[in-house]
Amino acid sequence: MAEITIIPAKNRSDEIVRTAAYARVSSDSEDQLNSFAAQIRYYTEMLQNSTDAVFVDMYADEGISGTDTEKRTEFQRLMSDCRKGKIDRILAKSISRFARNTRDSLEAVRELKTLGISVYFEKENIDTGEISSEMLLAVYSQFAQEESMSISRNCRLSIKKRMMDGTYNNLSTPFGYDCVDGKLRINAKKAEVVKQIFSWYVSGIGMTEIAERLNRQKIRKEIWRKSTIRCILTNEKYVGDTLMQKTFTTDSLPFRCVKNRGEKDQYYITGTHEQIIEKSVFDYVQKVFAERDKSNCLIKNHSPFSKKILCGNCGCTFRRKNRKTYICWVCRNHDESADNCGIRQIRETEFQAAFVRLWNKLQINYKAIISQTLRQLETLSEKEKSSNTQLAELRKEIAEIKQQACKFLPKSHSTLSKVL
């Protein structure tokens, strides 16, 4: 008879475990910063004085929301070090500090478990190295997520109420103003530049040309772009008014800030600060924008080449431009600056001629090209359907075998039935 020797499992508690700690606070308020400092001090002192743990590092995200792991640089550094095999165990104050998104929390814990790394949450007294089921962790993670969403909803309701009352203070400071004691004050030097931009545009100078002029004058360190000029020309703050809720945060995780295109109410408040541009001048510029946008929209809708022409040099899409005597297409990067891309504008007639040549070639050689391609696609489709049918039949046979096995096996063999 064969001799069997039992090799006992290693007791992990006898080993010196490489341990790291993770801390996070979601805002930079005074009480949150105190909690942040306390977490760092607590874990640093505890791990440095431990005899059965080697302190690897302290990973801490300050003033970062826990609903999205991509924005937490320290959390990403922690996961990277875990993948490199530098850590055996992670300590965290609570599940909500680790992540407020159930999906992110479970995905991170699952990956860490596959790497042989356990996470201990002090508040909930949960050790992922000991629990056999994810149910408990999932429940607590869902509580943390719901708490975060509830806080977010309450904050948005508070902001909405202040917008309706006209008491909400938007801290964004546009070019031409300085923020003094929470109020917008005109910066005389920058305000002259804003007036010049509006004057140039009203006189018929395009936004690209305006940006080039400002860059030549070296008004500021940052590069002036066409998009920057458009933002200034369409900003109602230059007439002393404020439009609230231009953007809004989505209701579901992960939270995203998106442009308000009519999904949410907006609040227009007049006379919130000093004006730089006369209202009549601003209204005229908006009228010009509306007419040009409508014209560009009609041009785009009637062009079959829209978003289909790619630059062979930089890969950017081409933009259609309506000249006085002809229509041309130009690379968007080249249109912003010739230094970005060397491909010059191409007349639309050349694209039309190239398309006609290609169409004629396909018509003449359709049997050799299109018919063959069609047959290949049909063959692939049939193979996919066949494989799906075979897979379904195999699954059906497996299910029938399991059902038959369960009938014949006694109750004492329940473990075996589960295996089958």
C-alpha cells in the first residue's frame, strides 16, 4: 500500500509580510485634511513599529473622489507596485476610503486576490484573505457607493437652489478679469485685448487670423488658438451677465461633467459684475455666429465626404471650406497652424474625380473584387453560425449529463454532484 505523507500548509502569520497602507480624502476642507493627516500618521507609526510586517510605503490621495480610480494617482501607483510583486498586504481605514464605486472596488480586490495580496478594512473588520465569498464585500461596497451618490445628489440640489436664488458664486475667471474677494474685477490691460478681439471680428477678420495676430504680438505665454477666440466671443460674462449650468454632472457612476445641451435647466443672471463689451456688439457677434453655424451645417449635410477624408500625414480628419470661387478640403491640424501639418488644402473637384475613378474600377472589376469579398463574408458568417450551434449542442449535452448524474448519485455524494 502506498505511503501518504501530509505536508502541512504554511502559516502566513509566521512570515514577515510586506505591508502597505492606503488613505484617501475627497475634499481639501480643514476637517478632511485633519483626517487625512491622522490616517497617514496612524498607519506609518503602526507599520514602522510592527515586528511581523515590513512597511513598504504609504499611498495617499488628497482631495480626490473615490468614485473613479483613474483619477487617483496614488491608488494607481499602489496597484502598479502590487503587480510588480512589491506588496503582500494592504491596510485601509474602510471600504469607502478604498473605493466608492462597487465595480471598481470588486475589480481591484479580485485582481489583488489573484496576485495573492489581501486587503484589510479596519472599520468593517473584513480581510479579503480570509473571506471565501464576495457577498459581504459587495454589500459594504454598495453601501459606500450609495452614500457617495446621496452626497452628490444633495450637493447638486444645494447648487441648483443657489442658482435659482442667484447666490451661487462661479469661481471661473475669464480672460480680461481678476478675481478679487470672490468678485470679478476688470483687468484694464487684458480688457483692451478683449475689446480688440471683438472689434477685429466685427470688422470681418476671422478667428484664425485673430489668433495669429495675437500670437505675433505675444500678448501672453499661452498660445492663442481659434477655439480660444471663439470661447471669448461667445462668453456672456463680457457683458456683465452670467449663465449658470453650462455643464452638469451625470447622475450615474462614473460621474462625468458634460455640456448642457438642453437636458438641464439653465439660469441667466444679469448685472453680476462690470461689463467690458457693449451688449449691442455682443448680440451682433452672436447673430453672426448663428448664421455661420447654420450655413456650415447645411454645407456639412450636403457633403458625402464629411468625416471620411483622413490626412495621410498626421491622421486628422479634413475640414470643408467654402472659398469665394471654389470649395476645398483642408487638414484640421494644418488649418490651425501650418507647423502642425504640411499637407495643404485640396480642391473638392479632385476628391470627386478620385471617387469617380475608384467607382468605375469597382464596376468594371466587381466580379473579381466585390463578389469574392461577399463570398468570404458569407463563409465567415456560416462558420460563426455553425460554431454557435455546436457550442449550444455541447452545453445541452452537458446539462443532460449533469441531470442524469444527480438522479443516480446518493445524497452523501453531493460534493461529487457539484463537481459534475
